[in-house]
Amino acid sequence: MKVYVVDNGGQWTHREWRVLRYLKVETKIVPNTTPFEEIADVDGLILSGGAPNVASDAARMGNNGEYLDRADFPILGICAGMQFLCEHFGGELGPGSVPEFGPVGLRVRSHDDLFKGLPDTFQVWASHNDEVKRIPEGFEITASSDTCPHEAVRCIDRPIYGVQFHPEVENTEHGPEIFQNFLDIVAERRR
């Protein structure tokens, strides 16, 4: 199985790569300017977090839009990756009512997919000023918190997922399990 991490300038991109390596996946970090043809043979893609303010500086997110439009494999967007994919498909971004920097109590709404086998509530680590204000049509919310109603989303018709928090950092409980659940989705899609 081959799952690449798209580098959007996030401070923890290497941790996403490291978790995938720990889970025994063939992986590498690729710049977000990589042409789609050069990654078209992957089994899955992670859109990393990033420094850009996606709402006002989406151009710094490189070819993420093309990856989302052309991919027939599962994609997981993390933090800015989630914000970008939601805006790309018609959602709306804006400043968070309460910017999240630190531990956040996650409430899981759907135990399918990314949260399979995980508790109803657990602590995750967040680091963002902006958030998704309105999710795109054809998406549903899979987790929320007291300060952010859209902590995790999924596309109903395609294997596209987003999390506002950072499952790759040690401060997030069940982070490796979230990645493993994504890899299980990837494996199922390959069958």
C-alpha cells in the first residue's frame, strides 16, 4: 500500500509521514506543486496541515484542488487540508469563534470510517485560527467539539475525509487508530 503526504507547509507534516511509516505503509512527503500524474498511482493521499490562511491565500495550497478533482483513491485532509477541501467543494471558511490551540474534547457523531472502534468522546490536539463555517453539499459532519461544530467531515459519495484537529501528534488520543482506520478504508478501496 502506498499513501503519500502532500506538504502544505504544516509544522507537523513529518509526523504524518512518521505515523504512516510506523503503520508499515510505503510513504513519502511530496510538495503540493507535484503534478497529479506523478502521484496518480498512489492508493491514498493525506493533505497535510499548513501555514496558509486557506480562506485568503488558497493559492499557496498548490495542486490540492486538482488532486481532489481527479483522484479515485481515498483522501484525508488534516487542518488546512480539511479547510481547503471543504472550500474547494463549496463550503465556507472563516475565523473560528474560538481559535483552538491545545487540547479539545472531541465528540464523535459517526463511528463509521475514521472513528470506527473509538470512544464517543476523547481528547485531540488542535491548532488553528480559521475553521469551516459551512460544510459543502454532499458532506456530513462526523465529529464536533464545544468550540468547533465541524471537527471532522466526510463526503457521502466519495472516500474523502477531513479532520480539523491533528491526529499525528502524541497529544491526540487514538491518533494512530484514526490513521489505521483511514488505511483500512484505503485497503478496502483497493479490493
